[in-house]
Amino acid sequence: MGDESNDAGGEPTQFEKNRFFEGKLMTARDMRTEQQYHAGRLELVTRQTADMGVLSGLELRSVEPADEGLAVTVGPGVAIDAAGRPIVVESPTTASVPEPTGDELYVFARFDEVDLEPVAVPDAGGSRSDPESNRVVERFELAAREQPPEGVSPPSVDIEVADDDAPAAVADRLLAAAHEADRSEADAPAETAVYLGGFERGPDGAWQPSETAPEPAYAASTDLLLGVLADHIADTDNPHRTTTETEPPTPELDPAELEGIHERVDYLQSELSALKNRHRRTATHLRLRSLDTTARRFRAVAEAFADHDGAVSKAAREVARQAAAASRDGAGEEPKSYRSAVRQLHAALAAVGDDLAGTAREPTADRYYDAVAALQSTIEADEPAVDVAIALDRVAEAAAGLERLHPVAAEA
């Protein structure tokens, strides 16, 4: 989907986009240009500003013998590969990989695309040519290797800091040094797959998580960096966790210096309090929005299936009613009440799935079943309320993608 010039193996180039005007005839080439423009820009910015690796989930759950090779199971989650492309695993997935010749196995997730919905394409003469795919879904594939991934070390920077340097000046020099060490030549990585972890064969022949394999490649999220920075700034006694064997001498400070320290501590406490409040407000907004989104999308499902399947329409309206009621009652205000509301809502979501057979297209119904199952797993695993809200959003998204299965008219 992305512009070939902006793939992981190419150099960044200027972007080309469509210019729209009244009367313009849109062709397949124009549509491809539109997709390449948006996908290419997003991938370029992502790989230049964010680390590659796992953002959430994607834990390796098991490696079991299979008829051909090994069956590797990975949990749901999201990662960013070295080309800046998202790798999304919607639900627990098992894939076959060749059995290694040795006793070590290292698993990677690689971005992939799969063609869907072949449709016939008439040529200019009116006859039908070879079919073309109507959709392309971005997926992933699991790959196994017998060698561990190459380690990647952060750039080493060295700057001089004087006692009277302003923080802004130090920050500017630090960024410049890091840029010179890490980005002076934007070489694209040869490998884009994301490393997930390793297994080793035990004495009994069974595969188990390796104790010596490198840790998975994790991407540093903004929340993680902010948390580490806030903890470092707030720990004025020992920010670097330095171990001391003797009691440090008591510094001699005059009252003016002591007052300055108290003012700094008060400022840091207020910043931490503001950070916690922002996190709480964001989590509350996410929970409330998930209930409102669920109510809105299931109302749309009820209307879409009203003349097609009364049972699906009725079940969808019940989901919308329960979600709207939970939102009005403020269930999203607190994590405990939200989890309880979603647990009760799950039965209504499952009831919609019970009536989809024979009335919705199978691929769209399967995506809905998987999303409902993932939500149930999240609830039963006692995951944080934010993860429950994300899982509920995925159910609502899958419901919005349900397509009716129109019966084929009988031939006369």
C-alpha cells in the first residue's frame, strides 16, 4: 500500500498527491496515488520518530509439536515494524513454522498483506478478464529462526554541561548530539520484522520459554517515557538508585537555599498531581466513549438488519439499550463500575453473534466472533479497565463491519 520509494529499503523522497477539480476522471492509478500518499507519509514519520517493537500484548504463549513442524501461539497485541507499519493481532493466533534442527527457536512477526474478494473485471469489449481482488487486508505472519536477533544499542552521546548552563541549552545540545550519533545518515534497516521472543527444547523434548534469549523488542510509548522522567525528577534523594555504604555528610545550607529546595519540591509535587489528573481524565473519557460508540454502532446494526433478520436487529437494539443506559448512569466514571457494566453487556453481545449464522457474510461474522471472544478473555483475565474499553471498541468496530448475506434469487 505504501509508496515503494518510502519502504524500509528505500530513501525518503518527495510525496506526490492527487489534485482534485470538478470534472476530473478518477482512475485506478489516481486511487493508488491517494493511498500511497497517506500510507507513505504515515510510515515515514512513524519510523523516524518512534521505536520499532511491541507496543502492547503479543506475548508468546506456547510452542507445540504439529503435523508439519511446530505450532506457535501468540496473544493479541500491536507492534510497529522498522518500516513504520502497524502489525495488529486481533485475537490469539496459532501458526505453523518449520521445526528447527537445533534446540533454540526465535519467533518474529512480519507485516503482510492478503488479497480478498476476487471480482470479475470486464474489458473494453464487454467480455470478462481474469478476476482482480476487491480488498487487501493488512495482516501478519509468524516467522521462526534458529539464530537470535542482532542486538541494537542506543546511540552514545557525550556533551559537556557547566554548572550555570540553562536547562533549555543542555536539552538542545543533547538533542543535537543524539541526532549526530543516530540520524546523521538515515540508513534504512535491512530487517523489518519485530522480534517477539525465544524458546528452547527441554530435556524431555518439550519446548519452553528460553531463559537466555534476548528480551522482545519493546517500543517506548509516551506514557512510559513520561513516567520514567517524572519518577527521575521527583526522586531528589537518589534519582540514579546509587548504592552508598556510609551515611552521606549533612550539607551546610543557608536558609535561602533551603527555601529554594522546598519551592522545587512543591513544584514537582504539583506537576505530578497534574500528570495523574490528566491520566485519570483520559482513562475516564476512553471508558465513556466506548459505551457511547457501542450504543451508536449497534443502533446502526439494528437498522441495517431490520428488514433482513428480525432476531439480529432485536439483539442489536438490546445491546444499544444497555450500553446507552450504562453511559447515562455514569458507569464509565469509575473502573470498577465500568468493568461490571461491560461484564453484563457481554451476554447481549454474544446474543447478537448467536443469530448471525446464515444472515451475515461469514468473514464479517468471524471477525465479530473473534472480537467478542477477545473481550471475554480480557474480562476474565481481570485486565485493566482501559484494556477492557479497547476490547469493547473492537467489538463495536467489528459489528459496524457486519455485512448482510443476501439470498440469491432462484432461476426462473
